[in-house]
Amino acid sequence: MATPATTYSVTTSSSDLKEVWRKVQYGIVVAAQFGVEEWQWLQKAKKFDVNWSAREITMELDLSDDYGTAMIPEGGKEARPSSPTAATATLTWVFANKRFTISKTAQYIQQQQGTKGQLESQLKFQAKKALQGIRRKIGDQFYGFSTGIIAKVSSVSTDDIVLKDMYGVSGLGAIGDDVACPDKFRAGDVVACLNPTGPAIRANPMVTIDSITRATNIITGTAVSDVTSLTANDYIVFANNLENTTMAGGTEYGLNLIGLLDGCTTASVHSYSSATNARWAVGYSNTSGGRMTGIKLRKMKQGIENNGGGTLTDVIWSNGVENDVVAQLQAGLRFSDAYAMEMDGAPKSKGITFHTSRRVPDGYVFGFDKSNSVNKMVLLPEPNAPAFDDGDKLQDNSGMVFSLDYPCAMIYTNRGNLGYLSGVTEQ
């Protein structure tokens, strides 16, 4: 008779009986930063209340001093009658639109059994991401130009487009900057390439971005034929709508917000130029660079008071500028107990709120009077997550399409109450 085995193997749950165990998913966690401070700042901005017209909206600018007051002798002739007139600014808005689709199958499953088979409602998740996309779009335009130029072409190599000059501003968004040109794009975005002469759309202009290499300021297109017609200094604009042929119908050229760089540095804003009346210019500007100091802040206050008649209430500066200001303040501190000193103090100035975000262009400081400088103009409430009933049936496809709209504008009521510095030292 054979001797029974005296050894045996342990039954393992991970292999022998794995079918007995559940597959457990914790759920979706937010693993990156999707917040947009600029969106929140705009929501808190003073609302520009006006009746919207699809034909024309104008705003009259009171910019000119009265003249002709006379000092007369007793019984003498009185002053020549005179009155200055106002100037006309023309206001336009932009229209942000985001769409996504969902299958009828997903709709039926959720309607019948709720979200038992989902980690999170698919509709809710897609809507949340769509809202984030709209906010990021507005946040990026907060500093840009109404032209819609996001960057320029530095060079082209096969499918790779090397970018430079974020928002079309020379040197901005360079390699190594905290805010670089590629930060404005995502894989899957479609961009169009424009010849600056005209401007005019290039041959084979629409490029779907496959990948982004931030370290070298490169976006990579889908095929060589897409980018071989590009040359240095061509404009890069978004082209995420369905029309993919013309500049007017298929690109965002001329369809972006009048952001802070535009409002501070462009002569003509709302179709009225500071060349016509110098008072339609920012109250303070400093492009000489150097460190941000208390004297420069004081000069910005004075510039706004003297030219716009307002009060400096808010400052927006880049992360690097804020860091350098903190470093200056720490270097000037005198204290007897090192352990009682706050390690990460924040700069303060009476009556001024300081803001920063990851989107503020490197080396820039913007200041304004929040009560009378930049207002928001909106037609609809802030977009909300849609329900299934809000979707439209897709033609010939078993699915629904959902659309989120946000018509809006940044309206400049008093440019004299604005100030900015560029090239400011960062850390």
C-alpha cells in the first residue's frame, strides 16, 4: 500500500479560487488640478447690464474735459458756448460652446437601474468634464487677445510644430516659463494655422494634436501633410468646431475674449482707440522689468487715481512675481525669535486684494479698480450639468448629443483704472 503524502499545497485565493472573489473598484478620484481661478474672478466681477442686440451694442465714453470757461470784465462779453461730446465704443461678445454625446444604451441602463452598474453616473461625469472645459477655455482667454491667437510657429519638423510667443506676444510662453505655450493645448484639440499676411488660412490648415511635449514647446500633428505648409511666425488658433475649411467659419480667429493683455496693451479696445483720445489708455504701465516693489505699487495706485479716478483694489500677479515679492519682504524682516516668525507670509497692502494663479503669464502684474474697469457681460446663467431630457437625438445614430453654451464678454468701462507691469523679476 502506498504511503499517503505528508505534504500539501495551500489553496490560494489569488489563483486557485480567484473566481470566488469580487473585483473591487474604489471609484473615481480627482487626481489633478482642474480649478480655474479666473473663472471665479469673472463670476465675482461687476455685471455689465445691457439689453443684448444681435445688430449692435454701443457704449458712450465720457473722456473729454470741458473747455471754454472765460474770465470776463465787469459788463464784458460772456464766454463762447461750447460742450465736449462723448465717444462711441462698440461692444461684441463671444460664444463658448461645448458638446458631448452619450449612447441610448447608457441612457436606458441608467433610467432602468440607476447608477448601480456605474462607478459614477456617466452623464454626470461627462457633464462635469464639459463644464471644466468651458471654464478652462474662459480662464485661458482671460489674459489673451480677441484675435484668438494662442501662439506662433517657431519652426516645423515633420509632424512637430515648435511654438513661441504665447498670445502673439514676443518672448511670452518660452521654454522654461511657468506658463508655456503648450499649456494652452490638449491632445485631441484641433488647431488652425494662419498666414499672418491677411491673415489667411494655410493649405491643409487643420491640425489635430496627437501629443504635447512641454519641455520643448512642441505640439505634434496627425500627418506631415497637415503641417508642411507652415512657416515661422504663422498664427496658431483653435478650430474645434465642425467646419474645417475656412478661417471665418472654422477657426476662432477674432472670436476670443478681450483679455487683460488686450485691454492693457492694445490701442483700440471696443472699436475705439487711445490714439484718438489718450485717456482711453491704461492708467499705469511699466515695461522696464526689474523687481516688483512698494514704490511701483504706489505708482500704479497713483496712475489709476490720476487717470481713471478710481482706487486700486485688486492685483493679479504671476506665481513667480509673488514669490520674489515674498523673498524681498523676508529679507527685510527683523525679528528676535526665529521660531515665532511665520515661514510663508503673504504680501499685504491696505485696501488691495492680491491674486495669483497658474495661468498668469510670466513676469506680469495687473492692477485694477474692480468697481469700474473690467466688467462681465453674460446672457445666460453659469452652465449647469444637463439631464437626459436636455439632450438631442442624433440623426441616424443611437445616441444623444448635449450642448452647453456660454455667451459672454469682458467689457472695459474705464481703462484709466487699469495698470500693468511686464518683465517683472520672478523666483
